[in-house]
Amino acid sequence: MIVDGRVLREDFVPSEVVHRHDEVNLLSETLEPLLSDGRPDPAFLFGPTGVGKTCLARYTLAQLRDQEPTVRAAYVNCWQEYTRFRVLYGILESLDRAVDVHRSTPKDELFDRLSRADGEPIVVVLDEVDQLEETGALYDLHRLPHVSLILIANREEELFASFDDRVRSRFHAGTRVRFDRYGTDELATILAERAEQGLEPGVVRESQLRTIADAASGDARVGLGILRSAARRADREGRASITDDVLEAAIPDARTAIRRQTVEGLIEHQRVLYDVIADAGEIEPGDLYAEYERRVDEPKTTRTLRNYLTKMVHYDLIEAVGKRRGRTYRLVAEDDADGSSDDL
């Protein structure tokens, strides 16, 4: 039933991005100076999860490199690469310049290597940039005239609140590309195109794609997960097509799989916070921080912990109940993870 599993993955970059033409045009215009030896302003891509920010960045960069092959591209996911060393190493690795770099290599040496890689322009995509524990890497990269930046995050105000003054002042003038959640019709169209490329003809009906889009609540990551889960389940059961009962079972299965994958991707200190909340059921911030500090050897600052909690809210792992002094945290029930989140 599945003829090309890559197409059903969220990191697949299609040959054409639909329902994001304005966003593609704005990012393309921002990067246009690279076609004439110029340096564009930083570009920020803001929006909730599953709205195509990463896909659009990769797609637009591919289009740019078709026009100007000398432009090099580096992609770093700051959820995993969240320190200055890891960011710089990730960029050098993308450029095949990380040979002989070890954990003990001084960060300044990594920066020097990158500063010497100035033969051609480099576009660096920092995804989940609001996960950075330190903003020194942003300051480093902004200093390099041959490096241009695309920064991807959920919300502008939360990202800039994490910047120190020198970084905030340098990135104030960047281009903002904002993304809204997909509508049901838009997401159904995206799923139809992926199904056409990734599945055998006729195995999923248009009405079922709308059911998936509605269940995903505008999150393409969830929608693709449901479609992929349904196709795999139908295959295992020897079905000739995705039946309604298979689809009904696939919806919670996909949500569970996505949630498990997200939890497994949490960095160490986020996982401690998550586990404390899970153990407590519901907990106030003060008690949460106190128990977190009891469980770790080198606790992070309260500001960093707030950033961690904010990210987990965006990914529907936890929810903040109430405001300010009356706020508590609790896990999001799987059947309530609909892509919405409260403000912290």
C-alpha cells in the first residue's frame, strides 16, 4: 500500500509547497541579495508546530541553490544542538569542515574554522532556535559577513525575551514570516498530494482525508502521522484500502506515537521537569522548581526552566492551568492534545 514512505514523513520536502505561497515569496525576497553577492537580513519564521516552517525553509533554500549553486546551506536543530559548541559543530559538519573536532576542541577554534570558510556564502537554518541555552552562537554567526541566518521558532515575544541585549539589538531588524495553522481544506489538500505520491492509487478516500485533517486540528505533523499509521495498519491487516475502522484506530495510535517521540526527544533537564509533573499529577511552579533542583546536580536558571516549560506547552506535552500566582502545570491528556496551548 505504501509505495514511497519518505513522502509520508514530516521532513519530506515536496517539489511544490501549497497554501504557503505568500510565505515562500517573502522568504525568497529576503534571501534575494545572495544572488548578487549581498547579505540578507536575518529571517525569522514564527508559528505553531506543524504549520510548515521547516519545510518551507528547506524548500526555499533548495530553490535558491538552483539559481545560485555556490550558496551553501547548513541546517541545525537546536532542540538537540542547544549549546554554542553544538551549533557551531553542526554547521561545520554540514559544510564538511568538522574533521578532527572533538568535545575538547575549544569553541573559539570552531568559530575560527567557520570564519575561514568564507569562499562562498552560507545560509544557516537554526530550527527550534528558542531551545538554545545560550545566545553566544547567534552573536558569533551575525559577526560573519558570509553567513546569513534563518531562525525558526514558535513565538517572537518568547524568543526575544531569551536574548541578551547585544543579540536583541542585532536581530531587531530581521524579516518576520508568520504562519497560521492550516485550515481543514488546506490540510486535506496537502494530505491528498502526499497520498498520491506515497500510496497506491485509490487506497484512501477524499472524505477520509478530510477526517484526518479535522482530527489533526491544523497540524500537518499530526495529519501525516495519522495517514502513515492508517496505511501501515491497513497493510498489516491485509486490507486493500484504508477502511473507516482502520482510520478510527489510527488516530489515537498516531497521537501516541508522536507524543512518545516528542517526549523521547526532550533534553535531560526538560525530561526531569516532565517527569516531576507526571509524578505529581498537577503542581505549582515553586514546588516544581524545588523538586527539579532536588533531582539534578547542576540545575538551570529559573528563566531557562520557564523556556523549557513554554516549549513543552507548544508541543502539547504539558499545559499551564490558570494565570500567574494561581498557575499549575499538568500533563496534557492524549485525547486533549489538539494543537492548542495556553500562554505561560
